[in-house]
Amino acid sequence: MAIEASFTVDQPEFPLNTVFEQLPDATVELDRVVPTSDAVIPYFWIYAERIDDLTLDLTGDEGVDDVTVIDELDEQLFVRIDWNLDHESVLTAIVETEVTLLSGIGTAENWTFEVRSSDQQSVSEFQSYCLENGIPIQLTQLHALSPIDSDRRYDLTDGQQTALILAYSRGYFDSPRAATQADLAEELDISHQAVSSRLQRGIRRLVASTLITSQE
């Protein structure tokens, strides 16, 4: 039975410390990770109000070999990070075990990751690898995948569901848009970065729950 697990790790225990040293209010979110036999090439969004102040020479961070800016938008950077897997971190644990990284989001306080595996044994092996290599993860949620039914919330958090419903009702998804992320942030009384993160993660969960089959 397929299993999904969520866990946190203190921010200093994961690379990219420099981002939060320069921009304490930043949010860093995994967009996509592509594992191979010997490398992980993750793509991340970096959200911050003063994104132009960020110096992207992150090679001083342990575990980071190179950073490439793919795109730059208002208060957002889309980057590709090439890792040095000689530095033990959550990424090496994923490469060395049979789990798939679904999502990851980091703040100045901690990182939260979601992984999926074909069975609970794989999650246990992942946890054991982290423990044996001094990676202090904390499991926060563990559940089996369940079939879709008519009243399912699609595993959305309360914040994601609220943001998506508000965005829909205010015309954020219309073309042209009748509301911006800044408008939604003001109404929800949260940061622009938080709105962007909730919308992106919420849409990803909806797609995964409704359009993606187990074969895909």
C-alpha cells in the first residue's frame, strides 16, 4: 500500500542557509525534483519582498555546487540548484532510499517535506538513514493513499482551501485577472509569499488527486 509522510527539519540542517541570512522573510519552495542514480537536480521558487537584494552566490553553503536563475518575476526567482551529495542531507537520504519527494517548503525556521513510498517499510528505511547520518528529521504525518470520493477535500490544508476558494471567487483565475495575489494577501492578512505558496501547493494537490493516476 502506498504511503505518504510529512516531516520537518530545522532550517540550519538543510542547505540554502544563505537565502534566509540575507532575507529572513523568504520562503523557498520545491517546484520539481528529478532523481537519477547519482544526482538530484531540484528546481525551487524563492519568494521574498526584497528579492533583488539576494546574492545568489550560494556555493558557500555546504551541499550546494551551483545555482542558476531560470526566471525572475515580481518578488519571485525560479532557480535550479546543483547539489554536492557528499554533504549528507535530506536529499541524499531520498537518493539512497526508495522514497519520492513530493514537496518541500522552507522558511527561516524550518523545512517541511512530503514524501511518498510504495510501502511503510521504505519510509522506515528513510527515517533510519536520516538517524544514522545525523539528519534530525521529525515525522509529523503518516497516512496511506485512499481512493477519491465525492466529499474528499483532496488533502488540502485549511489554508490552501481558503486561498483557492477566495482566489476563485475574486476572479484570480479569470482572464484577464480580476484580482492579484497582493489583493488576496491583503484580504487574508498574510504575506504575498504565503498566498503564492498556498495557491501553488493547493493546485498541485488538486491535480495530483484528480488527474494523476497511479501509473502516471
